[in-house]
Amino acid sequence: MRVRGFVAAITAVFFFAAAVAAQRTEVTISLNEQFFDSLLDAVFANSPAPEFPLSKVEKRNEQTVLVSGFTERRSAACGNSIILLRENKSTRTAVRFRDGKIYAPVAFSGSYSPPFVGCVDFGGYAETNVDVEFDRSAQKLIGRIRVLNVVLNGANGVGGSLIARMVQSSIDKKLNPIEIVSLDKLSLPFILQNSAKLKMKATGVRHEIANGALNVIISYEFVKD
């Protein structure tokens, strides 16, 4: 009986919402560090590691390439690319919330052929912040990765500063922006007992960083569908 009474009460609320022009409410989705760890595990386990070129390269066995002002001859065996990793010897790619900010260390490896040296392998990690904003024109909550520093190991001291700048440029250009949530995917239909249709329409979104999580607050209104 209590269950029936509860269902009746909820139904009554829906009927009331349908009868009024726009009943508004908010729903909060909390995305914590554990969520992002699981998401990253799934991404790296089920798809190839993201790889980005450090320079624009033509597909020939040997060609001339311009990299940050240097002209070089390179072999197709050298990738001249950066590969994002779940983890390496230096760090583990993650999302962490500290002091109201989103920190995201990004592990990577790669290869580069400096002038007159040959192919050099390198690895390390990028220290980044993720800035979250609402794109009103696209009606999406997005994140933008901002590289603060690149910690490089390997490369035997060859071209270290140049590699760091190229790593930063590659991450800035290839990963941004990241779609977190889109309003057009958040609206929910309801069919009431009398076959009347009610729509829970997403009208806005904002965010806050608190208690080790990204809280996404979605504004809704109940309207007749």
C-alpha cells in the first residue's frame, strides 16, 4: 500500500507539472576521481593509445621536414610523434581535484629525429589543468586542457626543450575541446498513465568543483511534449 501511495504521489506531481507552463528543477551529476580512473582504464583498454604527429609528415621513405624552424632529413622508421599512455615509469594519466581546480597529469612516449642526430626516443609527462566552461553556441559543457609544464626523460639530453614545446603544442591542438555533456542529449520524455506526454527539458548547465569531484548541475523544466 505504501508503494502504491508513493507512486500515486509521484504521478500527481507529474500531472501538476504538465498542467503548469514550466515547472523547474535542478539535477546534479557528480563525477569523482574514481569515475575518471575507471573511464581512463576503459578507454586505454578498448582502443589504441592516442597518437599525434609532432610535425606534418608526408608518407615517403625519406623526405625533408620542417620542424620548429629546423630542416631535417628523416627516415620513415622514426615516428616523429607523441603517444599518450595510461602510465609510464614517471607517472600515471589521471584526473585529480585540488584547491578548486582540475589537475590532469598526462603520461606519454614518443620519438623525434633532431637535425644531424637520427631518431631519438623520449618519454615523460605533461602537467596540465582542465578549464571547464559552457559553450552557449554549441549548448555543451566542455573542458580545455591547458599544459602548464612538460617533464621530459629520455632523449639523452638531445633536443629536450624543443621536444617539450612540440609536446605541449600537440596536446593543446589535438585534445581540445573535450565535450563533457551536451544539453540536447539530456532531455528525457515521460509517458503518463493517461498517455499524456511530458518532457523533462534541459535548459542550462553549470558546474562546481567540490569535495574531490566535478559537480555538473543541470537545469530542467517540465513541459508538455
